Amino acid sequence: MAARRASDGWKHGLVRTVDEHVTALLQLVRALPPETVDLADAVGRALADDVVAAVSLPSFDNSAMDGYAVRAAEIATVPVTLAVAADVPAAPGTPPVLAPGTVARIMTGAPMPSGADAVVPVEWTDAGTDRVRIERSPQLDANVRHAGEDVNVGERVLRAGDEVTPARVALIAALGLSQVPVRRRPRIGIVATGSELVPAGQPLPHGGIYDSNAPLLAALVRRDGGEPVVRGPLVDDPEEGARLLADVADDVDLLVTSGGISAGAYEVVKDVLIPTGTVEFVKVAIQPGMPQGGGTFRGTPVVTTPGNPVSAFVSYELFVRPVLRTLAGHTDVVRAPRRGVLAEAVEQRPGRQQYRRGRWASDGTVSLRGGTGSHLLNALAQSDALVVIPAGDGTLPAGSPVDVLTVD
């Protein structure tokens, strides 16, 4: 009974929206277990726990620039010349107490002397070392960084699921942490199918094509923080397909296939997975990439995508990437669209939302690259965005606002 349901989705015309298919796929996965790694190895990964400040930032009042620590009230009338009672470097140690009628020469980041309430920039003085002439009056608290003005002790500065970026590395390090708990990198099995596929670098027979899907998907997985496990290409043989897919599924957190899921003959992925009753093959109302599938195989989540390279690319961006990022523990798993303006008129498709290759211009317009063919890799290589053309039976004129997914 389960196997029949798995095949009925395609044969009986089950059509999903993009959101419906994403929702179905995300129900298959949850975040992977955490591990603690050195801060340098955490970039691009999702935090497994909140980061709570154990120290304040700054942890002490300090100078925002090179100059002289002063009592602002004593510099209300200028010019004025005062004795330089001490030098305060940016170094560990207890700063001096500033006696009335004196100043302390101070460096950027150095702790403020007790009694000082402003810093006069060195540019406002004659830069004296024993006595200094001050030409301009500072306001109270001028050029002083106060303890805790950035972060207070006990403050939650990052949440579980936040991505560790270089700027966040700096914040975490400033709080004194050398290691952080993050989610494990997902291992993504990649199997391209088709007896016509030939690995790059080998002789190309008549009727063969070089496999671009496996390198494409592997590169996308690496970009998004996963570890690709590439096997194949898989020829159109169900027995060999069953062995290979089982071997890969047992070794990864997610199995991604390309090809072998359409309505014709020699659809090896469907031949292997439909009998299990755990993978559903459906149509999604998009162009390119209408045939899709998802479920589990031997307990491992599976996302199946079409075999044409542009379809595989679009399918990855819309469906595989959210699953990968969920496994990796991220909270923002679906790309947020930006708004752009069409540089040219575009024909709509009834019942199918198009994802056209495009390129941004500095004025916010997007121009299309290539036609609608899902084999046009050169146009994909010249693009940095997917332009979302809503379903319809008309024409969107130039200047129409559209959603755009930045993908490169």
C-alpha cells in the first residue's frame, strides 16, 4: 500500500507549490548533534548553544584615542597648561589616581585613571611630555569608552542556530572563549544517474556527456558548509542502483540524487525507491525542475532532483539547501528574496512559476541570461541570481518588480 502511494504522486498528477514541497522535506530532518570546536573552525557553522557574556565589553573604562586624560572642569577655559603626572599605556595594570590640576598622557585602549572624566586628543595640544598646553576644551566623557557600553556581563549576545561569521568570531573571542559548541557538518551523499554520464577527464564516446551535476552539487554543498560524498555516476540498472544507493545512504546524513525520476523509461532512482514505499515522487509547479521527490531510504533522508543541470541547480537552491541547513542547525534555512526590477519583458507560464537565470545591475535591475532551456550551463555560469517569474498567461513588461534570489 505504501509503495502505491509513493508512485501515485507522479502518476496521478500530485502537484505541490514550492512552499509545500519544502515543508514536506523539512519534516524529514532535524539538527545534527553538537560538537565543540576551536573558534577558527567554527566559521560558517551554526551555534548549538547560546553565547552568554562572562565579561563586559569593554571590561573597564578606557580611552578611545591617544591624548591626555583630564578633569573636564579644569579645561573649561583654554588655552591652559598643566603638568603631565603620568603615562598610561594600553597594557594590564592599575591606572594611577589623577591628582587635581594634572593630566595623564594616555594611549588608545588604556584604562582611564581614577578621577579623569574626559580625554583630550593629542591633536588639540602641543604634545608635551612634562607639561602640556591644551588648546580646546573637551566635553564631559569625551573620548571615553565606558565599561559595559557594548556588552554587559550575563547578556546573551548570540543564540543557538546563529551562524558563526568572522565578525561573530571576533565577538566570541573578545568574550574570552577559544572554543564553541556548533552543530556537526552534515555529510551529503551525491549520486548523479544516467548511463550516458562520463566523468570529466575520461574519453567521451559518441552519445555520452560529461557529468556536470555531481561536481555542481558537490560545490554547492561545500559552499553551504556540508561535506559532499560523491559516488557514481550510476548507470540505468536497478540492481546496481539499489546496491550503490544503499551503500551511500548508510554513510551519510542526507542522500541527494540527480536524474532518474521523470515519467519515461530507465528511471533508475524511481525503480529503486518506489518499491520501498518511503519516497514520494511529485510534481512541483516550477520551471525548470518540475519532477521532484523526497522521503527516506534505509532511514536516511532523501531528496531526488531532475537530471538536467540547470534543473539540478534550481532544485538544490529551493529544496536541498534548506534541508542541509536544517541538518546543520541553522535557523534561517530558506533564502529570503530581494526585490528587483526586470530589465526586459518576460513571458509567463500558466501554472508554473519560473526561476530564470539573471544578473543584478547596480541600479537594482535584473537582466535575464539565456532562455528557459534547463541544459544551458553557460548562461547559468554568467548569472548571480534566480529571477522569480510568477505563473500566468501574460507578459511581465520591463520595469516590473520581481522577487530575486541571490545565489552567488
